[in-house]
Amino acid sequence: MDQERLNNKILFEETPPLKALSVMAIPTVISQLIILIYNIADTFFLGKTNNPYMVAGASLILPIFNVSIAFANIAGTGGGTLIARLLGRNRMEDAQKVTAFSFFFSLLAGCVFSLGTLVLMHPLLTTLGASSETYPFARQYATCVICIGAVPTILSMTMGNLLRNTGHAKQAGFGVSMGGMLNIILDPLFMFVLLPKGKEILGAGIATALSNYVVFTYFLVVIFRIKSPVLDLSPRNGLPGKEEIKSFFAVGLPAAVGPFLFDLDYIVIDRLMSAYSDIALAAIGIVLKAERLPLNIGVGLCLGMVPLAAYNYSAGNLERMETFLSLTRRIGTIIGVVSILLYEIFAPVLIRTIIGDAQTVALGSTFLRIRAIATIVMFLSFIYVHFFQAVGHGNYALFLAVMRWALVNIPMLFLLNALFGMYGIVWSQFISDVLVAFLSWLIYRRFRRQQAS
């Protein structure tokens, strides 16, 4: 048995569950926190201009950026979880073919997405609710982050997932963390030193794009230095088999639908909130980023759990698979409780660190305190989506994603907005996720009964 296969066997099959989850999840949680910091960094530094139109312009780009995440999920989640399951069956050569297929799929998707955004920039931004005041800022930011930066962003996300699902969580976590820290350093440099006043959002966009290129380069170097047969990016060994390609898309496409629907949810929120005022739009834009702290931690836990669950599911060790899911669920719930308490106490302080405008701070603080209540049920909703992706049941993951966003949350936004106005928009998340979390648990219970029979 070669060294890499032995290391995987020890980590995935023999290491005590809590220790194995820690090895996989801690670097991922740290990287998710850094992702959060650098996502907020642009908003934080833009807030220092005390220009709510500039902040709103950057917030409008989030749905477009989430489309790049969707493409990365097709390759990163679809390919990464498949690789972990193939490793659980000791099919190393098939896993290598999936690695190369994932990489080149990401490259093609990034090129098409960048060009499409460039060509359709004006209708995209106006559809998202850009006003005459916010449109110029949104266009500058999108040009850098999407048109120039989408290719390295999608490739970096994909390669990070491939590294993580082959047991290299530390390298994956470091790469993402490095990119986030670099973005934080470059933001003020480009915004307040190198570019003239009034071009701060362009500086933020340049800093973000440059950081993503550095991360992409780092991941390439790491993969070539590891010299793992599974992480060989060369297509010379041929395409995966039909069953592997089918499994790739069976999990990858549902994993992409989630961000698309999440994207649609943000579009609806922005559109509904923009009808009230640009201040309300700026406030909700800040809140949608500020609330991500516990959720990014939860995503990090889930991403750490996914390779462990996938490997043991394929290896037939369902008891160990269940242990990893249960541990992740308990830890995530504890984090959710603590986060709710902190948000309720420190919401004004948090909003004020991003922007000094008094109206935006007051409105954003109220929005954040309401949205924070949903933290636990949001985590309990998406943990099962990650689990079903891990075990290759993309149909369950797709059903839960469609139920959560298209059939529950988005209709709830329109309903509560009609009934209660602006604050109904903010309360919709909690009400929706209570329903979806319960449904997710019912579907998981059915899945376990099927496995036991």
C-alpha cells in the first residue's frame, strides 16, 4: 500500500472521530472565517467613504459572484465528493481522471462566465436593482471581480475542494486564508493610496481580483509539489467513465442549484428592499455579510465532515459515517446559540465598524438582530444538504435546496413583504428555515431507514 493510501486509511477509517473531524474541519473553518473577513473587507473599507451608494453598488454584485460559486460547486463538490467515495473503494486511477475532469471543467466555465458577464453587464445590473446612483459603482466592481477575476476564483474554489477531499485540508485551508489576508492588505492600498478619491470601489475590485490570482497560483504549486497520483491535473489518462461523469453531475448540478437559488433569494431581497430606499438596501447588504460569521463556521464544519462521511459511506462503515454527522450537528448547534447571543448584544457595534452613517447603522442593527435568530435552523437546514452531497445522493440535496429557496423562502419573502412591509422581508429567513430544518430531518430519517433495511 502506497503512503498516500495508507494516510487516507488512517485518517478516514482509524483516527477517533472527534480528532479526525478536527483535522479536517479546523483548517476549513479558519479558511471560511478568512473568506468572511475578506468578503466583509471590501464593504468595511467602502463604508469608510461614508458613501451608501458605493456600499450598495458592491452589495448588488453579490448575486453575480454567487454564480461563480455555483460553477465551482459543480466541479468542486461534484468532483470532490466523488473522489472521496472512489478512494473509499480504492479506485485511485478513476479518482485521478475525475480530478483532471474537474479542473478543466472549471477552466471552461470560468471563461464562459467572465465573457457572458462582460457582454450582459448593463441588463444584469439593472435587473438586480441598480439605480442611477449605484450603477457606476456596481459596474466598476463587477468588471474587476467577475470579468477579470472569475476564472481564478472558480479554479481556486475547485482545487481547494479537490485538496480537501483527498485529505489535504491544511493546504486547502492555508490557500484560502492566504488569499483573504492578501485581500485585506491590498484593499486599503489600492483604495486610498494608489487610486484617486472617488475610485475606491475600483480599488477594492482590483485588490479582490489580484488576490484570487495569487491563490490560484498557490494551489497550482501545491498540487504539483504534492505529486499525488490522485491530484494529477493532466488529462493524459483520459476521461472518467460514463458512470463517474454521471455521478459528477448528479451531485455537482444540485450543488450548483443551491447557490443559484441562494442567488435568486438575494436578488429578491435586494429588489424588494430597494423599493423602500437606498439606505435600506445598503443596510441589508451589510447585514447579509455580517450574519455570515456563524454560517461560515458551519460551512467549514460541514466541508470538513463531507470527505469523512463520503469515504466511510463508500467503505460500508455507516456507523462511523453517522458519528461524523452527529458530531458536526452538535458542534454547529452550540456555535449557533453562542452567535445569536453575541449578535443580539453587539449588533450596533458590528454595523458601526463597517459604516458610520447613522441611519444605516440604526436600520442595519435592527435587521441583524432579527436575522440572527435564524442561525441555528439555517445550520440544521444546510448540514443535511452537505451530507447528501457527500454520500452521492444529489437528488435529496436538490430537493432540499429547491424546497428551501424556491418553494419556501422566496414565496415567504413576497408574502411577508406584502403583509408586514420591510420588516417582513427580514423575518422571512427564520420562519422559512424552521420549516425546512424539520423537513430535512424527516428526509434524513427516511434515508437511514433505507440504508438499514
